[in-house]
Amino acid sequence: LMLLFASGLGAEYEWAGVFDTPGSVYMWTAQKVEGDYADPAMKLVALPATGSTPTELGRLQADGKQALALACTDVTFGGTITPAQNTCYQLKFKQDAWQSLFMV
């Protein structure tokens, strides 16, 4: 299980969710709309979670906000996002492709 916090450039965060992840590999996908990505990059935090409930999401919210305030590690398209405490990723999208994929 993991929790993802995503942020557009300049925002504290736009969205948070918690998911059951019984498999070992997942893909985070960003796609262009009408020829453009919403932003050229995106800050993202992936945290390990013990469940996929609203309570678990609330429990991890402060950790997610704290991680978003840290210096982020750049991850280019095709790179890997590893769920971890105190880790922020700056996803760099492939500007000449209609979508950018990241392994989780």
C-alpha cells in the first residue's frame, strides 16, 4: 500500500490518495491534453501506508506535506518512484511525447 501526494508547481498540493497495491510494480502516467501537459513537471511524494482508508490518508497527510517542502529528487520519464518517508520527487515529463511513464 502507498499514499501519493501530488503537487503542481507552486501549489502546496493538489491531490492526495491512498491505494491498495498488492502487485510489485505500478506505473504513474502523465498525459498531454490538447497537445500540452498541464505543467512541464510535477512534485510527487509516495509514502508507504498500512491501509487504504480515509483514516490512513488523514494519518499520513502531515508526512506528505512535510516531504513536499523538502528538496525534490529529479526523476525523468521512464524513471522509478520508490515510496519512502521524507522523500520528494520532481517528475520531468517527456515534452515531445504524448505521455510520460514512471515506474512505482
